[in-house]
Amino acid sequence: MASGMESPRSPLSNSKKEGEVWPVWKLVLIALPQLSVQVLWGFIGPHSAPYMQHLGAGAVLATLNNVAGPITGFFTGPIVGATSDSLASKFGRRRPVILTGLVSLWIAGMLFAGAEHIFPLNQCGAVGPAAVLERTGTNATDATDATRRLSEADPDVVPCTALFFAAPMYWVMDVTINILQTPHRALVADLASPHQQVPMQVVFVFMMSIGNFVAFSIMQIYEKPVDHMIELMFGICLLNTVCVAIQFSVARERPLNKADAPKQSCCSPVLNVAEAVKHSPCLLYQLAGVQCLVWIGNTAWNLYSAQWFTQAVFQGAEHAGKGTEEYNNYVEGNAAFSFGGQMKSVLQLISTLVIMAILLKTTIRPRLVYAPCIFIGTVVSLLAAFVVGHAGGFAKLCLIFSIMPETGSFAIPFGLVATLNARAAQEGKVVSTALQMALLNCCVTVGQQICTMTLAIIESQMSLEKALPLVFMVAAVAQGFGGLGALFLNDAPPDAPLGEDSEETEADAEEETEVDAGNSGEANTRAQEA
């Protein structure tokens, strides 16, 4: 999944009175919805494909439906950001968009999660377990399993209407999530003073990590989360509502004067990104390539590691009858995945703070921090593909450390844009930081698409259990090349000759890394999935 991008602050976007400084605790409460949105992404990402299979989809179709996140994120984020920037409502610019996203999320989310209740599975082409026994000679555990088994045995059996309803609704829900989340960081940026900007980005790091921890924790409420999607989705939507209510009770916006509202079409943000591509220097193209490769690997872990745990490592089956060995293995695999995810969230928080400290307090160049993070991902992906096998403890360890490339991709590349623009300014060129960050985010969605399409192709040739280790092989190769690309990034400070690193004084280095860290923090969640 790709999180929506926010438009940069402008003189028009300052919603606080001149000279007013908001207390940090109020800004923290305004940022609180980022936590609940992250819970939503963290839960729905690894369970989207299993839920599609729960409704009767084949493995390939369930995987292909995951292209919804990258596609909708690519277009929705910039368009919503532009709309929010130019909205001249008496309630402000950000809050009406957030409220629209929240209401639409309730509708789309509950329809998606409640598909099997709206269209009961026993009213599909398969009429229940008895039909399976009669026509195939095998036993089915429930109506869902009956539909799946009959569909496999008889191509003429009509798949469940719930599947045809939930699949497109998943796309709609992804759009609503992007609408909801896009203005959150912009609202905080509008109200925070200049010296509060970097601390507030650290707050967002905490919000994301805690949100991920909560998402993995709620997976432990039920043995099989996909059997209880509507209950879990209701709870997540309720959490988002509470967080937004707290945000609205604290935030105050000054309405934008209609005469001052920027005039642009809804397609302008996407067109502007394309324009930025044409006039960007080589370093940005290198960063874009590295981001794409890194997120091929990140997507393998973010979207498909739950299936890897339950079906490949622990050899469970979601449709197995309760009490059977396959059912128990599936439950054990889900528990191991959720625990590993919790520890992964803890490491995400710690590693992000360590990276920011390195950039702020040392003269180590960003590429020498980013590349090792990526290579850690390469190693754990290779271990997952060739070594883990059915070792659950080893699988959890790999899952925990798989967060390192993602952490680096949040903290480093967007910060390097600052170096890029400083160098361009020295050459007398016009710089466009926001558009360049938007380009990097677009490359994240490209990596997500490549991973999903690759797995779907592999699944068409073999079972999901055999396909999942192979997609980790692809992830390892992609991140290996990404790590090499990161090593050769030209991240020399702006006052150095182009193409080579120069000696810096300690003061110059500290000033440079503060710029890198500040900008990396501000863009920390521009590329999330989901």
C-alpha cells in the first residue's frame, strides 16, 4: 500500500494566527489520527489476499487484487492534497477532507468486511458441505470451504457473489483511506512553528510504530482473523473516529479566502510530477531507481509474510476443519506472525531514531547508512527463501529485521532531496522539493506493483506455498541491486565539487545532516503500504 502524499506548506497554508505557537501536547493530539490510520494499513495489508481467498478467490486473483493500493495511492494522494490546499470552506481546508475520508471509510470498510454477511456464502453456486460430499466425495468444513472445493472440482459452479462485491470494494476502500490520511500531516505542519517541525516528525514516527504494534496485536484477538473481518473492521473504524474526534476538538483552522485559493485542475499534481521527471538531475533518478528496487522487497514482506507464516512455514490451511492438524498449524502460524510483527514495530521505532541521530550528530554520509539497511533486507529475504523452511522461530527473526530497508527508505532518500536542491540552487536552477518527493513516492508504488505482479505470475505456475519462498528470492535480488545502487549515490554536500565527496568541517557537516534529517522526517510516511 502506498500512503497518500501531502502538498507542501505554502504561505497560504498557515492556519494559525501570526506569532501564535501551539503547545506540543496539542500538536501531538492533532497528529493522533496517524496512529489509527497506520493500524488500518497494518491490519488490512497482510489480510487482504487471505480474505479474498476466504471468499472463494483463487490465489492468483487474490494476489492481483492487491494492485489496488499502489494504483489508488499513485493518483489519489496528489489529487486530494491539491484539493485540500485550495479548499475555501468555512470549516478550514484540512478538516472537511478528513471528515469526508472518515465517513467514506466507514461505508466502504464495512461493506468490504461485511461482504459475506450481505451475500451469504451458502447462497452461492455451492449450497453447502453436503453438496461437496455428494459431488466430490470429500468433506467440507463450512459453506466457504464448500464453495472453494466445488469451484475447483467443477468450473461451472458460480463463484460467490460476496467475492465479486468485496474485490472492487477493496479498491474503493483504498481510495477512502488515502482521502482520510492525506491531510493529517499537512494539518500539523500548518499549525506547528518552524522549531516544532522536526520534533513533530519524530512524533509521527512514534505514531506509525505504535499503530503497527496495535495492528499486529489485534490479529491475536481471534484465531483466524479473516473469519471476523467485520468485527475487526468495525473496531478499527471506531478507533479512527475517536482519534479524528480528538483531533477536531483541538485543531483550529482559519478559512482560506477564496480569492487566495490556488487555481489548478485536479490533474495538475500528477502532471507536475511528470514535469519534475523531465527536468530532474541524475541523483534523483538514482534515488528513484533505488526506491523502486527496495520496495519490491518491502512489499513481499508487508503484504505476503502472513501467508508465508501460516501456509509455507507452519503448513496450515485457512479452510481446514477446526481441530485438525492443518487448522492448528494455521492458528499457530498466525500467532507467530502477529508476535513477530509486534517486535518488528519496536525495531522500526528504535532504528528510525538511531538513523536520525546518526544523521544529526555524525559526519557519516546518508548513503553509508542507507545501504546497510537495504543489505540487511537482502540477507533476511535470502534466509526466508532458502534457510527458514519450517523453523517458526527463525521465521520470526527474519520478519523482525525485514523492517530495516523500509526504515531506511523512510529516513534517507527524502532527506537527500535537500542535498540535491541545495546543489541545484548553487547552479542557479529552479528547485521543486515537493515534486521530487512525489516522484520518489511514485517509484514506491511501482515497486509494489512489480512485486504483486511477479507473485501472481509465479502462483499461476505452482501452489502458493511454493511460490512464496520464490518471491522472497525476487525480493533479495531486487534489494541487493538496490543496496549497490545506494552505495554509489552521489550524496556529496552542496559545497563539494559535483561527483566527488569533499572534506567538511564538523560544523558544516552538522548543518548539512540537520537539513537531511529534518526533510527525511517530514516525508517519513509518504510511502507506506498498506
